[in-house]
Amino acid sequence: MLGLWRLALPFQRRYRSRSLLVALSVAALSHASPGSAGNLDVKASLEARQSYSSNIDLETADQKQSALISEVVPGLTVRSEAPRLTGALDVFPILRYQSAGDAKGYDLAGDLAGFGTLEALERVLFVDAQASVSQQVLDNRDVASTGNENDVITYRLSPYLRHRFGGAAQGEARYLLGQVKILDPADSAGNVAASDTTTQSLRLSLESPNQSSRLKWSVFALALEEARSDDNDVSRREAGGEAEYAISRAIGVIVGAGYQKFDDGVTANEVDDPTWKAGIRLTPGPRTEFRATFGERDGGSNLAADFSYKFSSRTKFVANYSKVLETSQERLGRTLANINTADESKDLIDKDTELAFNPDPSPFSINDQTTETETLRLGLNGVRGRNAFSINGSWSRQEVRPQGATDTIIPVSASFTRRLSPHSTLDLTLAYERSDFDDGQLDNEYSAAAGLTYRLSRNLQAESTYSYRLQESNVATSEFKEHRLLIGLKKNF
């Protein structure tokens, strides 16, 4: 790890925007309102890691290079649960030295993710904010190695007003400013894969004041503009309403209608049509919930379904299906809007899947194309005594509009964690992903990992992890195999 001493050398200017974002995020969560004293939890850590990879760039056998990777990871976590300010922030920049490969040398990488809600005027004016910085592979045909990753910065800032119209309705007027910025997105030929995007929208809504009543209803109007740096701008206009009537405690009927316009500058992709949906909600018991609707949206038929079953308070099965027409930048913003914290651990999660927050869980590329994506997800996650387990799988099909090129990806993963003793924890992971591309390329990737964490003292822990990756393909240049070993030491302050 001697190479890390030279990490004090100046980094490239492209990291200045990240540093500014970190500073602004910390400041926003640290300056709570006067009534929030004593509700702010700030923790710092420092981790040193040393890794060995037998194939650092995940190349074919005749092209592979082994490498040592030295990393120092300063960490900061902030949690606020004040009456007027709630939020969470995780900052884990990685100072890295890599001895070989496409990313050889010194680098700064890492992750930032956080969100917050400020009640600026009691029960009237609120401000939501979310932000993330992460490394993403823009082309899903490329392997996920450090040499293929780009820095992706996403943030959303949304002030909104709420007003209660007596016992008749509750209204909200919300403005959104969001941005997706991709650093160095050009390929070797100078072509930009994905544009920087600035989104502005205004949404007006009214809903029934009592969401526990037999009849629940809502109406809304939305105007959205997405300005892209290297492609046509995107415009959305939509208005509609939805009502749900509870026939009984266990059965509810859902109906909705509206009108939708979508324009991405490509005539074949334009949508200028009415929308409608009808469906049902079933809650036969406190453990089971099912909701499904069918109708017309995005210029075609649309089905959406969600199912969940709680085996216990800490073990849950979920399944959902969706179909959506959107750009990659809209997908990143929608994912960021779902960030939340888990009830017990306060870890950052996706509030829809209840899995660890991932800025882009989609297996598809980040680019400027408009796509229609169908996704079916299944997941079983739980905790039993000293054991925690997770089994998740999905089927995703994405069609590029209007070309019609279609990719299908099926990832499956299973993980198991056991607390061996008060001081040690074992982690096991297995994963498989099948990628079927439109041009006939078929990749099958297998991976496995085993890790052990040992607490040396109250604030000091050691870790070691071994992982293995294998990709088989009908395209010879896409095949690879990698062994990786990591050891680390982490100090909490």
C-alpha cells in the first residue's frame, strides 16, 4: 500500500463538481432547524483495503493482466430525524492506486447517496432533496471493470406547497429541478453515449383528505421539460385522475383516466392519446397485499401489478411487474426518488424493493435512446435469528424506440449472512446473469463470493473476501474469468 502516499498529488479537475456536491450535501443535513437539536447522528470511519485481481480488466485468457489495488476509504454517515428535518447521507470516496490495467495509476472514485426533507413552514412549505454520485458502465455489453466505468452525478431538488381545503381535499403544488451529469461519456471515436440532462417540472394535485376512507381519489396535472446537451429535448404533458372504492376491507376496485403527450423529437415515438386503467386491490389479511391494473398508456396496452406477503415481521416475499416508456436519464431520476432508510438499520434502501439502494439497478445501458422496458421482479428477503438471507431474480426486456432492437436480461442472486459469534460474521453470495442481445450475442455470467468480518475491538474490524467471476459467451472476445482476493481494516470513530 506504499503507493497510496502519493495520492496527495492533484486529481483531475473533473472531481471538483463531486467535491462541491459532497460539501453541499453535508451542509444541508448538518444545519438542522433549532428544534432539531439532539436528533442528528454523525459517524465517521476510515478503511484501508488491499486487493489482488487475476484479470483486472476482465479480458479473454490471452489478454488478461493481474493487478494489485490499494484503496483508502474515508467514510461519513449522517442521519437526521428531527421534527422539521429528516434525511440521510452516506459519503464513501475511494482513493485508489491500481498497479496495472486500463485504470492503472491513481484515481478517485466512490459513492455518495443521500436524501432529505425540510419542513420550511409548518404544514405548508416543504423541500425534498436527493443526490447520488456513483460509477456506472454506460454500455451494458461492456464488463463492469474499473476501466469501463464513468462517474454519474444525479440530483433532484423539489420545493412544494401543501394546503388542506377543509374536509373536501388536500392539494399540493410541486416544482422539480433535477440534473443527470455524466463525466467523460465520449467513446474512443469522440461520440457521446449519453447527454447531460436538466429536468424541470411542475405538478399540481388534489386528493381525498382521508386516505383511510372507503372512497379514495386523486387528480393531477403534470408539465415536464428535459433539456439534453447532445440530443433532442424531451417534453411530457399529462393530466388524469384515479379513484379506489373499498367494497370491503379486503377488496377494492380501481379506475383511472387521463390524457398524455410525449415528445422526444422523434416523430415515430410521439404519444398524444387518452389513458385509462382499471384494476383491483386485495388485502385478504394483514400479511398479504395485491394490486393490479390494466389499461392503455404510452401508446399501447399497459399492465402493472404488485404483490407482497409477510411471513413474519422480518421476512417478506415481493413480486411486481411494470412496463414503462422513458429515457435513461428519467430512469436514473426515478430511481433516486425512491431512496429511503430501512426502519431498523437505517441503511439506505430503495423503498419499492426494500433492497440496498443502487443508483441504477437496471441491467440496461445509459444512453440517449427512448426505450420501452418490461420488468418482472421476484424477491424473498428475511432475518431469522442470527441468519439473514436474500433471494432475488428478475426478467427484463427492453425495446429501443423506434428501431425495435430488443435486449433481454435475466439476473438471479442469492445471499446468506450468519453471525458466527459476537465478533465475527460470514457472508456468502451466488449470482447468475443471462444477457440475450438483439444481434444474437448471448452471455452467461456466473459469480460467487465468500467473506468474513471479524471485530477486533469496539471500533475496529478486519475483513477478507474471495470472489470468482466467469462469463461464457457465443462471442469469443466477451469471455473472461477472474479470481479476486481482498483484505481490509476499518476504524469507526
